[in-house]
Amino acid sequence: MTTTLLLDDEPHALELLEYHLQAFPNMKIVGRCTNLASAIKGIRDHRPQLVFLDIEVNRQEIYPLLEEVALMKARPAIIFVTAYAKKHLERIMRACSQRFVYSYLSKPIEAELLAVEMERYFAGNPSGKKIAPLNKLAVSHGNSRQLISFDSIAYAEASGNYAEIYYLNGEALRRVIYNGSMVKLEAELPFPVFYRMSNKHLINTRMLWGTEENYSVCLLKLEPSGAYIHLSIPERKRKWFRERM
């Protein structure tokens, strides 16, 4: 059994990572942390073998935690989980001891890439194995099942314990209820095509047309009708849109 500790200051990102790790029964999560202090204490107390670590937590760099790990005799392997650009991340990794920084994954976590990294970790195989990607989402209706193409999904909206998926059928925008949480839905859709822009909404970035009102509203353009969907952007996510518009 491999013990692992998770650190991320975004609760939904932490939930998504934990959801994905359920696919690996030989892993045991010994700590779920949202700040550096609790993560450092968790590493000292539990001595995990593997740590999933966000690069920046509550606007604090994670170097104090890396220094703590560097002093340990039995160091855990670290997998960075980050929204940083690859070039920036590689500079950070070069500044750390390569002996314990194992790899990194982009946020939000993509199940297929996580599976490849876990295969590498458990088998010691640096090349990993390729996994054939899916291109449709299965949505259940009682005893029947509907397959919806990823490309046709415009966005999803949280609705209690469920999610409402809005997808194109020809020129018409249809709605279907997804029998699961947004965290579960996010885990089934491919990243970076789909992005969790807020707790309420997840969007298809291929339909992203632009923003309005100083990056407070994003526009999704529906083809071939040319209609637009307007969705509010929370302040903490506006930087992501500014960098891409």
C-alpha cells in the first residue's frame, strides 16, 4: 500500500484529485491539506511515500515544504499539480532536488495522464503506456444510455448534487441531466478542452469566443447558429482568461 498526501488550496481541485485516485486501490490517502502548515505537519506525522503538491498555495511559494522534504532520510516522491505554464514550472523544478521531484501534472487533472504517471511510478517505467482517449460522454436515463460527443458539449452547470449539460444537436442547444457531481463530470471530460471556470460552470474552451466587461463575462459561440452564451467569470479566474484572450 502506497501512502500519499494531497496539498491544494482549491477545494474542488482537491476533490477532483481524490476522485481520480480512487482508481488505484493500492494507494492510501493519509492527508488532505489546504495550507502549507498542515501539509508540513502531515508529512512529518505520516511520512507519506508520495505527495501531490500544488506549486503555489494561498499565494505562498511551497519552498518551505520542499526544504522539509529535503531534510528527510526517506523522502517521498513529489508530483507537482499546477496551472503554471510548463516553462515556468521547469524553472521551479530545476531549482529543486531532482532526487525527489518525480513529475508534474497540469490542472485540472486529466484521468488518462494521471493513469500514465501512476503506471510509471508503480512500474518504474519512464516511458509509460499510451491510453486510447474517449470522445463521448455516457449519460444514463433510467435503463437507457445516451452518448454525447465531447465536441458538442458547450458547457455544464452545477445543480445541487447533479450537473446540467448543455450540448448542440444541430443548431439547437439541448439540456440533459448528468447523474453525478461536477467533480465527477470534470473527471470524465478531457483537459485542457474543458475548463472549470467556476464552482458553478465548466466550459468547452474550443467554443470560447471572447470576454466582456473587463474579463467578468465570457462568451461561448455556438456554431453554426452564431448564437452566444454569456457566463460570469469569478474574479479569481479572470487571470486565466486574460492570458488566453
